[in-house]
Amino acid sequence: MASVAPKVTSASSGSSPYHRRWCSKIASRRAGTPGSADEGVALGFHARGRWDLIVDVDDCKLASETGNAARNGVREWARMEDIAAYDAGARKGVLRNLVVREGRRTGQIQTRLVTAPERFPRPPVDLHTTIEGDSGSTDGPTGALGEERLHEELCGLQFEMSHGAFFQTNTEMAERLYAVATEFAGLSGRERVFDLFCGIGTIGLTMARDAGEVWGLEIVPEAIEDAERNAKRNKIENAKFMAGNARTSVRPLVEKAGRPDVVVVDPPRAGLSQKIVRRLIETEAKKIVYVSCNPTTLAPNAKQLEEAGYKLRRVRPVDMFPQTPHIECVAELVRRV
């Protein structure tokens, strides 16, 4: 960031660094010596620097007690039914991953078991995903065994989301993150806001009450369906959403909606590609609010925008990931007149 010299304000942090994460992806491997008392499925996290070693976890300090209980219940079921963990080296076994998501405000727990396509007794989970081959992904054909959608409350709004939709992992800090984004947007009630990488509409819908209109763009069609449902659910009529890739859909969005006054971007860790930066510049927005989960990609993107006529006015870190070296940032860039 030194090359663009922004004003970096104090980091926003939560009330407690423990039991705040609402989503955990947990891997499974066989644990213990065959025939010993501790033999069975290990359900936990990869050891540092190891893809083949799982540290069995009973009490994750980042997850809630309810989330921990859900994970431990699935492990107990797997051991009782003697269902083998998947061995990528041998290409055999069943259990791959468990994804536990929690509505921290609603109290809902949603569990999704990811397995090889084998037959086994009905698992005590809400969703079941099957993955073939050696893929390390958790995305695949998914069937509902319980509650299909997760519900959460955020910034006074009610959200529901499909299992593949992105949602911030820490509800308390997500509210602070979006409050900073709204502050930096500086809306007066008349502005047209573009929300790129909008997901299920969280940022755009939280800003809609202060904006003239909001337009969300997201590459995942299911997330757009969630966003439209969430707008309807919260009786927000000035927000519209469009499915599309930011690389190719910003120009059509401008043609449809008109030029924005404010653009909010919340890209993945890789940041914005040069083409997306160019499309962003073409909008001629007076202000860009950049929500970043990776300061090392925010910095070169901010430099590109500075060179195109924007001034990086300020950056505020938000401690979204307690007990880790990672941090979220919100940056405000203003177009020079």
C-alpha cells in the first residue's frame, strides 16, 4: 500500500476472538491403530502443511458449542456404522468432508456431508453431496435430507441461502464490515449503486435503504435467485440483480441500468483481473468501495485505479478471522475531478 499512501484507520475487532466462525469445512481420515480403542474416522482439520494428515478435533475454538456438537455427532455416527474415510492415495473409501454452517442469529445448524458415490446408512445431516474421482472440491450433486436452506439475520435483514452460496464466516464482524462499506459509500438516498460479486445480495441489500437504487451482479445463478428472494423477503423494492461474469457483464449492466454513482466490489482472494479493473474504470463511477479479503491483491488493484484517476482516500481493516493472520479491509477510492 505504500506506493499509494492511503490513510489507514484503526482495525475494527469483535467482542471475542473465540466461537465466532459460522462455517467450518472439516476433512475426514481414518485415525488410530487398527484394532485399538481409538480406531475410526477422524473428523477435523488438515495439519499445517499436510494434505494427508487430519488432526481430530472435539472442541474447535472458532466454532460454537452447537457447531462442535453437530460435527462430533456425525463422527460418532460414522464410527458406529463403520463407514470408512476416503483415501485419496488408494482411491477408496466413502467419507470426504463435512461442512457445518450456522445461523448465529437464528440458531439454525446446517450440516452437509460430502462422500464418494457409495451406498451406506442414512447420515444424520441436512444435505448430502457426492464427489467422484480425486477432486478435493466439496461441490457436486447434492440432495436434501433435512433443511435445504440456511437462514440468518444480518444488519436487521433476514437472509436465506442455498448450500453453495457464499456468506461471510463471522456474522458479528460481517455486520461491522458492511457498516464500514456503507460509511465509505456515503449514500444520500439518490445514488445508483452497483454491487459486483454480490453473492446473495448482502452488501447491496444493506445499502438499499440509503440508496436510490441498487444493481447486483454475480456469476453464480443460484446466488442471484437467493438475492432476489432476499430482496422480496425484506420488502426491498429498489434492488435488482443480474447473473453474469464481471469480466463480460459490466458493460451490459451499464447499458441496462445507466452509469453508477458508486460501485462496490467484493472479489475473491485473487482480487480483480486487469480486465475487470478496466470495466470498472469505464463506468466512471464517482466512488469505488473495495471490500477485500486479501490486502496483497487490494494493493495492486488500488494502484491501477489510482493511475486511472482515482484517489485512495482511506482503508480500514476489519478482523474477520480471529486467531489467524488474515484480515479483511475496506478501501474508499474517489474519482478525481
